[in-house]
Amino acid sequence: MKLTRIGTMALAMSALLTGCAQAPKPLYAWGSFPAQQYAYLKGDTLAPQIEAMEKMREEARSKDEKLPPGFRAHLGLLYGKAGQDDRMVEQLVDEKSTFPEASAYIDFLLARIKKP
């Protein structure tokens, strides 16, 4: 009879602990970032892609969420393709400061920008 009580208590405790578990909060606010990368690869128009990424950035900022690695670099790529070199450089520098491990690649990209 003692074993039954212990077993019942163990089952009740595991059910209680399982019921209290919450899904972990994502580390980054991915939003539709992967879809935007795909849209770029398909050759979709740049303006809607930039607009969508800017919207994602504002939503993440308003919720105090972090943007994922590569987000700023991709937005910079879009700005560069749209002829907005100053905004491209700004995004690349932001990417480098947020993710220092990307410094070598970002420096490579910044060095390739044609300066007047």
C-alpha cells in the first residue's frame, strides 16, 4: 500500500511539473526574414522586400526583441541593390557591431563598396 501512495504522489508531481512548463521564448525575432531571403533569391521586387524588413525591424524594436544574425546584412544588401549605398553601409556596420563574429565577412563586403 505504501508503494501505491509513493507511485501516486510521483505521478501527481510529474503531472504538476509538466503542466507548469512553458515553451521557451525564441532568442531572435525571425518574423518573415527567411521568406524575405527567398523572395530576394527569386528576384522579387526590392521595394516590398525592404518595406517588409523595415516593418519587422520596427515590430521587434517595439517588443524589445533581438533581430537574428544576418538580418541587418540582408537589409543592407537590399539597400545596396536599390542604390542606397549610405543605408547599406549603415546596416552592414550595425550587423558587424551586433555580431562581431561576422566582422571578417562584413569587412570584406565593406571593402568591395565602390566609393566615389
